[in-house]
Amino acid sequence: MNRVGRRLRADPVARIGTVVLLALVLAAALAGWIAPDPLAGSLDERLAAPSWHHPFGTDHQGRDVLSRTLYGARLSLGIGLTARLVSVLVGGILGLFAGFRGGLADSVIMRTADVFFAFPSLLLLIGITAAFEPGITLLLVALGIVGWAEVARLVRSEAMRVRESEYVQAALALGVPWPRILWRHVAPNCLNPLLVSFTMGVATTILAESSLSFLGLGAQPPAASWGAMVSAGKDYLTSAPWVSVFPGLMLALSVLSLNLLGDAVRDALDPRTVIGNPGERGEDA
Amino acid sequence: MIGYATRRLLLLAPVLLGVAAVAFVLSYLLPGDPARALAGERYREEDLARIRHELKLDRPLPVQFGSFVGRLVRGDLGTSFATGRPVAQELAERFPRTLLLATASMGLATFLGIALGVAALIARGRFADRLSMLLALGGISTPVFVSAILLLWLFALRLRWVPPSGYVDLDPRTLILPAVTLGVRSAAVIARMTRASLLDVLGADYVRTSRAKGLREGAVVGRHALRNALVPVITLIGLDFGSYLSGSVLTESIFAWPGVGQYALQAILRRDFPAIQGTVLFLSVVFVLANLAVDLAYGWLDPRIRHRLAARRSA
Amino acid sequence: MSRSRAVRLLVLFAGLALGGCQATPDRDVSTLHLAWSSDPATLDPAKVVDVVGANAVSLVYQGLVAFRADGTIGPALAARWTVSDDGLRYRFELDPAAKDSAGRPVGAADVVASFRRLLAPETASPRTWVLETIEGAEAFRRGEADTIRGLTAEEGVVTITLSRPAAAFLALLAMPNAAVVPAGAEPDGTIATGPWRVEERVRDSHLTFARNPHWSGPAPGVERIAVRILPEEFTRIAEWETGRLDVLEVPSSQADRFQGDPRLVRQVALVTEYVGLNTEDPVLSDPRVRRALNHAVNVDRILAKVLGGRGVRAVGAVPPTLPGGGAGEPFEHDVALARRLLDEANVPDSWELELWQRPSPFASQVLEAVQADLAEAGIRSVIRRRDWSALKASIDAGDTDAFFINWYADYPDPENFLVPLFHSRNIGGGGNRARYRRADVDADLDRLERTADPEARARLAEDLDVRIHADAPWIYLWHPVQESLVSDRVDGYRPSAVPAAERWLDVRLRGDGSR
């Protein structure tokens, strides 16, 4: 972890990314205090240009775009972080198990991962979000499911590597129960790639959510993620650009800073890889 | 290598069966039913029942799944509920368009990305390097629908250099905007990869040797490092290409590009089960094959990897 | 229309740096350029149910009669017809010159074949109701009879006998579903009976219609109609702005920016938008609650702000342009009255109304405004969004409390806004999505269907519309004003009353109007 910290301090670009991200998280956390009600609006103030009173202008319902953007940070960042956590947990546990145990468990888990990997992911997302009661929980599950296969592959190969190491082999030979070895020795060694995959994946997940919102399948109104705001505002792009430009900017900015942070984390923890950000399936994010 | 490819192809069968099962379950989980989607806003219940019967939706689910798999085994993707045409034919019409867009995007991305990556590397540590890498990150961070709308607005609406939308049989220039939209994103990823990979290779011994011989930096990069550094870049290109082949729903609908992505979205919205299942299956095959091609190319380009592939085979 | 200065500067700069090569569309006066929001899934008259499909089918196929642009009914395959005094027997004399686009005569046998196909069980058409009043149609549809008893063909004459008088029968025959496909031809528009035939079709991309050279009516003013399929509003606008479209229906989100544009043509559409209330719901079954909802929503304000005034407030289901329409008294916006009515009805405080919509930005805007108004009257509500297929299934099954939806006229007749929407036999998929059920209303609706005399029909329709409105099975919203942009080079454009009437017969293009 110290390596990450050093890296962040040393690299000015990474530093900027971290500061921006922290500012966004802070804004999201404090939205309740600093911003007026994101749902309060009067049709009389519809599509008002940015002013002292509404620094980002108002949207088609006369709601303050600044405060909606701040609350949107909560939703977008929150969904991105949580959904990715779901992917990393599910994929991590299954990958560990498959890589360490091998055999039938490995085959079953990895073939399932292959299925999810091969399945066109945006279609899977659209399908899942259309099939069930839309809402945050569903979004989290859907986005989480789409990402797990990739994590599982990553962790599995790491777990296999660790299993072959002398001390794990020695522990096995000494009759130490395998769950204990898995937990004590294998899991901690897989933490770095997991952390890298988590940081990188959050950005992808936020983009995926925004794609879904663009199709009307993301966060449900009146709550608005950034993607939903951009989508609702795109029809006013020429007459009232502020409705979609500000949330769009925030979206890009947060993804950008997450990518910067992800780079730094990767460079610090995983010097072996040179992979940039290969992105995931469904590049339409 | 042939053995490896064959083994991978054999492994495709269970994966595709899984994909088929997920696609089947997912389409039946979708709320609303295909018969109602076909019936419109004013219909009689008897007619609805009749439509259901004709679509064989009134049979038990296991029977429906059985006949679905049976059809697949015979290579039949079924008939679209909405249009009454074979799904295979619908895909055969649309896939070449998606292929064209994917090829153009990746061509552009390859050229731009490698050029930018090399330029950044040569200027590494300097402002130009940081700026181009930040720009590349910006390319990755902008949602596709945002860049699509901005490009359309600027180049078609304001500057009027290109038509806003359409497919090449209307006007060849219609390819430009969607290709740039997707290409810029991939170019950004490729540029970062090229730079990182070059940096890696430049640390290697033989590069140091040629530098010691007094070759100029440009020559070092161009003559020796680039070829080796491109191996992971090509993998990346292959992966992105593979994913564009499954259609880019948003890009296609914004630019009215009649490819498989739009078709898939419509199939879902219309609850056109055979179209959903057929498209998903077809796209999965394309993706898996593209991945396989990438792996093989990887091994072919870099003999060292062949051994690793052999190792992975046992996994 | 305000653009930010920075953007203008950027554009100016980019334009200076790279300017010159402008993309200009080719313009020829023989082809009319249009845009549709979706590709019609089918051109089969027996299967078509959507607006775009109705539009397309009416271009390539015609029935015995056809809608004129103003919605009145004129001759098509039938040159003239007579109706017996009891309104049960129709005798159509076919136009002897009628030919399909392959040059083959279209006769009585083709008409019978098409009607049989619509009703045949194996066709599984969702639109059998269009011909359901023909005697013997039901037995044939169920497979109990081999022929349709009330449908006979002789040389050049089709005779139809109805099982009960149906005043709107001619209008039903003008619907795209009753259009005639040449016997034995694929129903894909390539061999057409209407003014146009499909010349080229690239699915999801474009459709080109060319004149049917053998059509017996007067030749259309242009040789071709080129239709682009453009699903995104933003893209349609861009195509219009760059001069690639001759006529464009203005999406409501873009209406503001085209105000004052001299190329704008507007008309009150034969459409009613409303929030349907499930009258079978325990709370909503009380008319006081439903009236309270109508009093709570400030329709005039939403109309002014969200629609920019582009609509006429609905005081009934029937649009004011139809006989008997527009006679009701609007529910006044009165929050206090709404609260009082809710108190009288003993609505529990915990009551929460679910407002359902499809995921369109416009629907969200309307319902978010409705939600805000309801909140002011102390009514809690949540918005539920589902894609159209899911939403329709929920509504038709009666699973929804309240839903934002609209009704497009199939034919311009008040009956079309009353019988399907409020007759108890049409509950659910038949059109009565409020699940409204009143015996006296049913009886009068039956009477309306039979009444042929225009004046008596209008009086009856008005009485029904006003009565139902007072009972408030919906939150009545508005009849939208449809706006179309028509380019300078188009001559003779008239907005059509119903989609099936839009056949582009009188439109001509001027060579000098190109931009």
C-alpha cells in the first residue's frame, strides 16, 4: 500500500487524478449539505441558462443542474464502486477456488466464466435490466455479473501460480487443511491483481451504467445518474447545452481520474504487466 | 498450434450451449410477451391466443428449449417473430456492415494509436508526452455516446463536412463519423499500450547495445524496439476488433448505421425471441473466434509465447 | 436558440482553419426525402399494427376505399358503392382499370382472398376486429366455416353483408389492415395495389418507393419517395438541418427551436394523451379519488411549459376536431378541492400512486411534472419505467395503477375514441386500459356503433364523452399539436388526419428551392 502512496505522490498526473477524484467523492458525500434539493424545481424556471443562482443552469423540469450533478456523483460513483466490488468479490472467490482446487470445480467455474465472457455484455446488461424491476439493486447485480468472469480468470491464474510455490506445496504436504492455506497464503497473494482490476474496473462500470442510462435502463427518475442526465439533456444540446454538458463533463472527469489512479496503482503493485487499459467487452461504454 | 486450435474449437461447443441456455432463459425472463408486442394497441384476446399458438409459445418451456437446441444443432437460427424472415438472413444482411465499421475503426485506431504512442515515447518525460497520454486517457474516459453526439454536431451539423448519418450505400462518407467515434477510443488505448510496451522493450539488452553503438533514438525505436513492442499491441487490437464485431449499439443507432448492434437492441425491445437468441449466439461465436485468432496470432508473432500457450493448454 | 459564445468561437476557428469543403446533398426534383423513426417490421396488411407500418402499407396497398388527406373516405379499388337502408348490405363496384404494379388486373377475387387471409386462423392476425362485423366472419375465423358467408364476389362487384349495423364500417375498410394484396403475391410491397411500390429496401437503413406505373388514380407529383430510417431524434434533426429531408415531423423536445420557422406546418392531431387510471383498483374505483387526481394536476401549466403550448387541453377523449368532441368542462386546477375529495373518499394516508411510463424523455418530463403537482395535493406517487413491451403487458393485464399513454385514431370518427377505450368488452388489450365498466355506458356505446345518421351520432358521442369525462377514468391531458417542417421546395403538402391517409399524392417539388 505504501508503494501506491509513494507512486501517487511521485507522479504529478496521478496526483491530479487523485485530487480530482477525492474532490468528486467529497462533493458526492457533502451533496446533502452544499446543494439544494435536486428534485425541487419549478417549470417556470425551465431550461434557464447558468446564472449566479443556478451556476450550472436548470434542466427541463427547472431543477438545479449543479445540485443534480452533485447528487449524480453519489449515484454514478456509488454504482461504479459497488458493482465493481460485486464483480471482484464474486470473480475473486470463484477464481481463487477454481485456481487452487482445480479439477471439476475449476472446469465448471471456468466454463461458466467462458459463457459469460463470450456473451455480448451490453446485450446481457440490457436483458437483465429489462427483465426485472429496474432499480439500483438490479443495476448493481447486472453490472456485477457482467464483470465477474474477467476477474475470475485473472485470479485463477494467480492462484494457480501461488499453489505451485514451495511454501504452499510444503503446507499441503504437512497436512494443513486447504481452506486455511487458501485463506492464509493464496488469497493475500492474489490481492494485488485484484486491487488493480478493481480500480481499473470502476471506470468501465461507470461508463457501462451511463450507456444503460442512455438507453433508459439505468437509474430510474427522478433520481439521476450522470448518464441519465446526459441522455435526458441531449435533446436540448443545441438550445440548452448546460443540461447535458456539465454531467457529461463530470462523467468524463471522474472516469479520467479513476483511470489515472488505476494506472498508478497498477504501476506500483504489478510491475510485471505492461497492459494499458484493455477495457472490457462491450466497448460501447 | 493446429492441435491447440482444434482443442479450443472443441471447447467452443459447451460454451455455446451455455450461451444458448443463458440467452433462452433471459429472453423468457423479459417481462411482456412477444405475442402482445405483435398485437399492437387494440386486439382481441382470442387473436392473442392464436398468435401465441402460431409462435409455439403455448408449449411447455422445456419443449420450447428442446426444439430451440434441436434447430441450433441443424444450424437453423429460427424465424424472426417480428419480420417473419429467417434470423440467419437478417444477420447475413447486417453483419457485413458491422464488419465494415469495425475494420474502418480499427484501421484508424491502429494508425493513430501507434503513431501517437511512438511520438509520446520519443518525447517521453516531456510535456508533449504527458499531454498526449492525457489526451489518450480523455479518449478512453469519454462515453461513446457523448463523443458520437459531439462529432455529429460539429462535423455534420456545423461544419457540414460529412453527412450526419446513414450507411455507405447512400454515401461513402457516412462511414467517417462512426468510424472516428469508435476509432478514437481504441486509438487512445493502443497509444498507451504502444508507449508502455516500447518502454518495456527499450530496457532490454539488445536495445541498449544498439544505443551504445551510437544509433539515434528514432532509429533505435523504429528499427529494433517497435517490432517487438507491437506484439501486445496487436493482441489489444484483436480484442477490440472482436468486441466491435458484436456491434456497437449506441454508435450504430446515433449514426443510423444498420448493423447487428441495432438489430440486437430492437430484437430485445420487440421481444423477438428467435432474433435475440440467434443474434446472441452468432455474436458469441464471432467473439470467441476472434479471441482464438488473437491467441494464435500472438503465438505466431512471438515464439516465446508459444510455450506459454502450451502451458495454458493444460489449464 | 441561444448558443454559448465559446462554442461559436470554436466553430469559427475550426471553420476558418479547415473550411471550404462543405457536404452538400444531391437534390433532384423527382425524389421526396422523408424520415421514419423505425423500420416497419412488416408491410403485410394482416400484420401491421403500428403507425409507421400503417403509413408504409397505405403507400403500397389500397383497399376497396381509402382515406383522403382530410380523413373523409374516397374511392380506391371500388369506384362506387351503395349501402342498403338498414345499413347491413354494402355493394362495391370495382374500378375496371385497377391493376397491380406488375400490370395484372386487381378484381373481386383479390379482395376476397385478402379478407380471407386477414381472418384465417392460420394467419394469426391481431386485427381480425377490423372485419369482425361481416356476417360469418367469426365462424370463419374460428375455423368453423370454410367461407365467409357475408362476403361474395361476382365479376367486378364485391357484396358485403354485416351481422349488425356498423356505422364506421367504411372507415374500417379504409384501414391499412383491410388493404388488398394481389392474390398470390408476397405481402412485401414489391407488387403493389396502391400508388407506390417498394423499389428498394435495406432494412434499418432506407426504403425507396417508386410510382406504381399501373395505378389507376392520378399519377403522384413525384417519381420517388426515399425514406430514411432514423431512430434517434438528434440524428433526424441533423439530417433536416443539413437539407437532406423534405418533410420532418418535429420531435417535441426540439419544438422550441423551430418556433417562428416559416416552414412549420401544424395541426391538432387525432391523438389523445392521458394518464389512465385502473378503475378496478380498490382506491381508484372511487370516482371522487379519480376526480381529485384530475383537480390536483395543473394540466394547463404542464401543457404550457413541457409542451410549449403545443397541444389542446383534453376535456374528453374525443378530439375537438371530430363531431361530438371538445364539449366537456375542464377539471379546474384546485388543490383544496382535490384534498377535500380525497378526505371524503377516506383515502388512507399511506396511499401511494404508481405512475407507469415507457422510458422516453418526454414521458418522464410529463410524469415528473404530474408527480410534482400530485405531491402538492398531498398525494404520494412513484414513477415506474418499463420498456414498451413490458409496460403494455402490465397495463393490459391490469397490473398498473396509473399509466401515461396515448391513443392514435385508427380512423377519424368519434366512435374510435369511445368504443375501444371505454366499452367493457374491450377491457385490457381491446383498448379499454382503464378497465372502465358501466352498463349504461356500454349500452349507449352499442347504440353509437349502430347509429348512422351523422347528427344523431355526433349528439350521442358528445353525451357519452361528457359523461365519461365527468366520471374521470383518466387524468385527461391533451391532444398534441403535430408540427412538421416542410422544406421550401415542397409544394402541395397537407398534414393528414390519420397516418393511413398520408400518401403523398399531391406533393410536388420545385427545382429552385434547394438550399
